[in-house]
Amino acid sequence: MVFLVTFVIVYAFAAMVIGDLKLQQASNLVRFIYFAIAGLLWVIPAGAIIWWMEKGGKTRT
């Protein structure tokens, strides 16, 4: 769980910094598209982390 929270915080910070540094001169539409995609893209690795946590937590009977 700590790994998931850490990942989300680091990802959000990295996406924000990249967007701010690389898209300063871009139009509002380009920035909107970038942040929309970056704002949804974290779901894929977070889902994989959650799947891994569920898989590792089950006991075999």
C-alpha cells in the first residue's frame, strides 16, 4: 500500500514538472490534452500494483 501511494505521488509530481517544463509555449489545447492523458495514465501501473498486492495476499488451501 505504501508503494502504491508513493508511486502516485511521484508520478503526479513528475507529470506536473514535465508538463510545466516542456509545454510552457504550447497552446492551451495541447496542455489540456497532455494533462488529461497524464492524469489518466497512472491508472494502468496502479492497477498492476493492486493486482500484484491481491495476488500476493491470498493464501493457498
